[in-house]
Amino acid sequence: MNHSYVNTPSLSTLRRRRARPSRRSILGLALGATAALVLTGCAATAPAPTPEATPSSSIAHVHGIVPDPAGDGFLIGTHDGIYTATADGELGAPVDGPAFDAMGLTAIDDVLLASGHPGPDTPPDLGAPHLGIIRSTDGARTWTPMAFTGSKDFHVLTAAPDGTVFGLSTDSAELLHSPDAGASWVPTGASVEAFNLTVDAENRLIASTTDGLLTSADAGATFGAWPGTPPLIALLNSSPDRKRIVGVATDLTVWVTAAGSDEWTQVGAAGDGPEAIAITNDGDILIAGASGIVSLPREAQSAPSE
């Protein structure tokens, strides 16, 4: 597959800046380059349906979406705390807990891990100016400091089917992993400038980068290019059972693939300003960002998400 990128910073440039590009900045930067992107080898479909939007001015700077351990809906990590949302995308109230800048939000069954920065009512023991790794076992109502308290800010966290957690902090491209739900961390052996990570049911670690999607079959020790993928997927997530993977490309098209598969299928289009995406075990898709909450049910998608 041939890719042509316009005005996209190289990985070496990003490393010199020592700050990982945000999902918001990557999408904004790359949107102007999509006309020059050459897409081959992907299973494109007919005109994509537009998701139904539930606009909300109460969500600012969405960082991540995870299944709600307490029910059938979702938890949405934002700059101003964690909000609830129903399975069909209706925004609920903020979780009754400390309102912090919830970066790197991920879930391991009933356990939540997050990072970010404290808010006005964040307990001091969680750390400042960075939260490091914090953990909740009651649906984000209370949190416990686990690692790097006060010293690191993880914008990227994801969990594998066996509970191993992978993370990237903003001060390094060194990929770290934790075998004990965030308590201890060691390097995987690879460095990668990724603005999203996810792991599928086949234990394939997938990274979205400015050079396209990369994959690792050895728990992050090494990465290789994934040929034939859509242009610059910036937003990336997997279903709770990790059998489905969903992404938003820089032209705002929505794509899905299955665990172990090499092909992606276009199933829809995101609204304006997408910042985070999620997919259920049944294939329903939820997108959050500047347009509020947008829902793309499986039956409304332009192709089956198998």
C-alpha cells in the first residue's frame, strides 16, 4: 500500500519535542492531508451513514470511552471528569467522584485505570501535577494511587485480554507494561510514538501512529507495519470482548475489523470533531467529541461489522 502524508511530522521530530501529539491535534493536522492519501487494499463500502448526534455542551475535551463496570452503558473520560452514557449514546450525569482531567482511561473487567491531572477537588494523595496511574474498583467514584504518583502523565493506556496493561507517558516514547493492574511497570523493549493503543482477542497489540497502524505479536517487544489499512487512523478502540476493533480515519470515515483479521471495512462516518470512539460486543459504535455523543448502531451501518 502506498501512503503519502502532507505536513505530517516525522517520528524523530515528535521525539525531539518529547510530547506525544494528542488525538485532537492529529486529526486536525491530518484532515488537510486526506486528499493526498492513497488508499488501497481496504474493503470500502457504499456511502456511509451519518451517526445520530446527541449534542452536549457539558463535555469538554473527551479523552476516552470505556464500558461502565456498573451497567450496560459507558463511562466517558473528559477534561472535567468522568461522565456516564447509555448504551445508545444518551449522555448522563458526571460520576459522583473527584472531577479530574481523566486521560488514558481503560478498563480491566470491573477495574478502571486512569491517568491525567488533578482537578480542584481531587484528593491530594492522588498526586500533582500528574496523577501517574490511579485505580478504581467502584466505577470511578473513588480512586487509589498505584504508580508514578505526581511524576508521570499517561495519555495512552490499554488492557490485554489477560489483564496486562500497556501505557505510554507523555515524557517518553518507551512503551511500558504492567502485569498487576497498574501497580508495577517495566519496559516492553520497544519505543513507539502512538496516540492510541488497543489489544484484540488474539493478543495483537495495535498502535495508531503518524506512520499508520503498527502491530505487535510479542506483547510490545517489537512492532511492524500493518499493510492495507485505512489512511491514518487516529482514534482506535476494541470491544469489551476484544473481538471487534473500531477506528476513525483522518477523513472522518469509521472502520471496523475483527480480531486476527487483516482487512478493514468502512461502516460509517463520524460527526465533526471526533475525539474518542468505542464499540460494543454486538458491533454498535459510540463516538464522542465536539458534536456531542454520536451513535452508530450496527443495523444502521453501511456494511456488516464481522
